[in-house]
Amino acid sequence: MKQTLILAMFAIALVFPSPAKAQNAKADRIAGIYLTYDDETLKEKSQVRIHKAANGKYVGEIVWLKAPKETNGKEKLDKNNPDPKLQSRKIMGLQILKDFSYDADNDEWSEGTIYNPTSGKTYNCYMKFENSKSLKIRGYIGAAWMGLGKTAVWTKEETIRK
């Protein structure tokens, strides 16, 4: 009888994942490659790879640029960064999304920041899926409810472009 009960409990555990596992799976669905677009031309600009860091937070770095070089042929650098020590960093590989946590109540990733290498500015940010392929990114100043910010939509892709 005791063995039957143990086997039944084990079978139930296999069929019904724990709430923590389900929560992690829902949070991890943000991991992937996203195509970004130029604000002015609305043309493809870069790809950002989002993944879970060792600390459990979600981060993202640039893995592809439509135009990876300056007109002089040199790689694009983080020249607009307000910290002179960081202005020699390459844009390719630059981490622009930092420290996002999954908020299950709102089904969004929040409490993170987004860095804009074009302006050299960092903004508070949250991310939320519009559908399975479209990720809404909202960067803002102050609190999200203040309305001081900008929204972009990134498209999920399968692979990094060449």
C-alpha cells in the first residue's frame, strides 16, 4: 500500500510540474535572439541576444549589427558613452540590457535597465510580449507611470545573422 502511494505521488509529480518549474519556464521564454529597428528609418538595425545571467537576472547584448563599421572602416565604438573610459568599447558584444527580473503578476520582465549606445544614456526599462514573436521594450525616465519614455518592438528570430 505504501509503495503504491509513493508510486502514485511520483507519477503525479511527473505529470504536473512544480509551480517553481512552471514559473521558470514562463520566465525563460524571453531568452532568444531579437531583431531591433532604427527609430527613424524603421529599418533593421541590430540583433540582441537575451539570456539568463549567472545571478538569475536577464541580460542582453548586441550580437549583430546591420552596419558594424564606421565610414572609415573601423569597428563602431561606444563613443557617446558619458564615461570616457568606456568610449573605446566595441558596440558589437555590448551588453545593453541589464538586471531584469520576471514579474509573474504582470507577465513582464522589469527592474532592469536599457543602454542606448546612440545617445550614451541608460534608462529604466521593462519588457513584455505582445505576441509570441513581438517583444515590447519600454525605456523610461523616473517611474513607468510618468509617461516619460519610449517604446520599441523587437521581433524574435531563430538565429544570429551573418
